[in-house]
Amino acid sequence: MAKYKRDDPVVTEDADEFEIKMGKKAKVLEDLPGVGPATAEKLKKAGYDSLEKIAASSPHELDEVAELGVETAKKTIGAARDALEMGYETADVILEKRKNIGRITTGSKELDNLLGGGVETMSITEAYGKFSSGKSQLGFQLSVNVQLPKEQGGLGGGVLFIDTESTFRPERIKQLAEAKGLDPDSILKNIHVAKAVNSDHQMILADKAEEVIKQFGIKLIVVDSMTSHFRADYVGRGALGERQQKLNHHIHVLQKLADSHNIAVFITNQVMDNPGILFGDPTVPIGGHVLAHAATYRLYLRKGKEEKRIARLVDSPNMPEGECIFKVTPKGVMD
């Protein structure tokens, strides 16, 4: 049987080994076709350190990080999926798996009820609204609450906070922690903040988040805001297609992190006025259909009188549309 060239950087094994691997179920990365020790090391460094992550990737992703070649990458992914027996399963099995989903309290029972018990893990919760509607405040409150034990509405985990609008304020976090009788220094140390300078940097921060999640027990990712840099970096109709493609990739990376690590993702979003709407509320979120379809829960926040805020659940796979009123006070989010 013909052998592959040993000096070919794409190929890590000969044809005999390749075919042997194709005939058995993989248990570790090195068992996958096209993956030798050197390639396995490249994949692990890039965050693809399990069969589950290989199975959930695309051929072009693997080709980019490990120079496998697209065709070989397809076989690698196929073998990983076969090993994991990825396919159909009955709804009762899925229901059993969903019992592992956690929820983070917002601080308001009314808002928690609107969301079905709080901000849930393995999902993306989006809050959009005009300035001063409470989006960032809700992100700050969740960053404190997620560190509470489960019996108090938290998940006992840390936070990864991607700040794109220079709005992160540790002083506010300290104030919220003190209001709950928590040690502010301990709370602040569990929040890992990165300031994104543009949309590409924002995407890189999400791509590299896996390491931080594993190292520090992250249970919540906050992106405040999701669309600010994309809106600034891609101007005009000519750039709209590229913007939406990159935004689509970014949101799917966040969803993959949520699924693979059972963490919650909370994103805020900017809005604009739709000039085509003559009657009713012209406020619409940025990001178009890409973001609308990707977010599991969509909240529209509006400012009421004084400290009051109105939250409307616009979209959810299992909860009915509805509204509630909550307050944003110096002590935090509450009923």
C-alpha cells in the first residue's frame, strides 16, 4: 500500500495506520484518524482537548489550528462523532440531562419568574434597551450573585467579563457585594475582566476563554455590550455581510462555551430607532436576525420613573411573553 510522504506537514501517519484508526472507535485524541502525537499537542494547545470538542468543531477550524487538511479533518471529526455516538435521543433523556442546568438569581423575584427561575446555564440571555435602562447594572448584579451558593440563587463560581464600552466599574461591584453582606475583595478577585479594543479583539477574548474557564471555575460570561465594536468597525451596507458573518461566529463560540462547560452567558445589546415604524415603539436591537436567532432568552429593558425598570420577555423557547417591574437601587437589583 502506498505511503504518505513523511515530510508532508499535513500528514502525521502513514496510510496503514490511518485505515486502522478508521476501523476502531476512538477513546483519546491520538486514536482519531489524521492525529498523531504532534497534531494532538497542537489541538490541545488550541483548546481542542477532548473528543467532544473535536466532534463539535468544523473541518476548517481543525485545519486552521493543526494543519490537518480539510478532507482529513472531516474524517477526524466523523470518527470523533462516531465514538461519542452523536445522534438522536429520546426527549425523556434530554429532560433528565436538563436537570443539571443551573440558574442565577437576578435579585428580583419578579424578573426571575419572567425568565423561568433566573438566568440559566447552557443558554445565552440577551438584554437590550436604551442607555440607562439597567443592562449593565443587571450584568454587575449577576456577576455578584453567581458567586453565591446554590441554595441562595448562585452557582458558587467565578465570572468572565468582556467589557467593550469601558463601563465596568469595580466600585459598583464592591457596593453590591457589601449590600449582600459579602466580602467585596473576595468577590472582585473572582471576576476576570478583559477590555476589548475592537471587534476582532472581542472575538479573540471569547476564543481564548476556555483556559480561564477551566482554571478559575467560571460559571458566568458577561459581554457588555455585544454589538458596540461591531457597530463601529463595520459601517455602511457594504460591510453589513461581513459584520453579520463575524457576529454569527462570535455568538456561536459563546454558545459552545455555554454548552460544553454548563455556564450561563449574559450579553447586553445596543438599540436603534427604526424609521419605518410610524406607530408604536420604534426601538429595535442591533445585530439583526443573526443575534435574534442565537439568543435563547431576549429581554427588552425600559426605564420607568425614578429607580423602576420594565422588563419584557420578547423571546424564549419555553416561557410565555410577559412583563415585570423591578428596581435598580444603590443596593442593587430588587423587586
